[in-house]
Amino acid sequence: SGVGCKCKATVLHRENGGVRLVPKPKTMIQSPKEPEITLILAVPFPARLKYLWPVITSFSAVTRVVIVKGKLSNPEFCESKALQPSVYEPMIEKGMSQGGRTRPVKVDICLEDDAISRKSFECLGLVRSNNTSTTNTDTDDSSTARIFLDCGDEDKTPPSARNVVLEQIGKVNNNNNNNEFPSAIVAVGPERGWTDEEARIFVEECGFRSAMLGSSILRVDTAVVSGLGIVSAALDECQNESDRECKRKRHN
């Protein structure tokens, strides 16, 4: 499964210097669910994307990366070899190895001109379709914090990304809905940023909340790493609080 299992194993040393892991009978258990993050990233400068692939996938919470074409994305970047599976898959494996993780990472490359639209996000399962009442873990508003990273302007300063996660996911814990596992969708724009229309689509049509990483204007690669680190830590806080609440209930 995507979550995977854990078990005890015997290590056998081979004559050629390799090793083989043999699972011990009756020790296999399902791994507990963990927080999940989907990263929506407007296609960046190719060299930065190559650098980012292993860094992004070293975060254990990242389970999906969606590369989209923004209105201000450089068209030449969409031809980058860094968007080809033969290039990014080995980099993803490297990042997973460095992060000591086993959960797979799904990648979607969406370079159509209408990639930033509610219809496109519905097709990708990032927002709930208006034509269905079905709830699932990818689109359930109650357990997913949708974060649109934004520096703000002179008239408006968005809240911090951490506060947005704690506020939205905290509502789930306060409602005693401890069967929900916290998740987040984080949107990071291209070097030239999102357009006003794209920001409106994210916030007004797709339910994202503007959030900032601080007052500094960051490069795309810095924003991605900083954003994932902050959101991942906030999700862990929410999950730990949920676990503590479950224990208190069992003891009462």
C-alpha cells in the first residue's frame, strides 16, 4: 500500500558482500498514517528544479508534487529535461533515501495554459468537485490546510503559514474528529510570482488561504524548502496534539 508496513527482519549476509532482509513471520504490522503534503509548484528555473527534486522528496510528509505552468512562467522552462521522468525519478529516489522514507511520491506535470483553474484542480483531486458530495482524504476541507504562499503588500499582510495550518487543522481536533489525519496543499509561484487572477482563483475559487513565510522576498527554491519545513512541523504539532487528546480520552 502507499503507507506500507513495518516488521522485524533477519539480516543475511551474502557472499558477494550484499545483504538480504528476510521478514520474520507474524511481525508484520500496518504503519500508522502520517501527515501528508501536496506541493503545487509553478515550473521554476530548470537548474533550481533539479536541485529541488531530492530536497522536496526528502521531507517524509511530501507525498505528491504537482508542477504547473503559471501565467508568468518562462515558456522555455516547460521544455526542461528536469520535467522528464527519466531525470526526476532517480532524483526522487535519492531524496527518499536521504530522508529515510519509503512512502512513494506521486508526480503530476500539468503544463497546459489552463493549469491554474478550478476545473483543472478538480481533475487533479486538489479540490472537491461542485458536482459531488463524496468526501475523501484528498479533498476533505476539514482535514486539509490549503496554503497559497504570498508576500502580501503594503495594504495587506497574510498570516504566517504555521498559524494557518494550526488554525485550520486545530478545528478538527477541537471537534474531536481524531480519525482525521492532517494534510496540507502548498502552492508556490514562479520566479516572477503569481498574477492577480491566479491568486483570485486559488483563494476565492479553490479555498486556499494566503499565508507568508516572513517579510523577506525569497527565491523559489528557498521558499519551497522553508515552506515545506514550516508546514511539515505544524502538521506534526497538530498530529501530536490529536494523539495526546486520544490518550486523554482513553484514560478518562
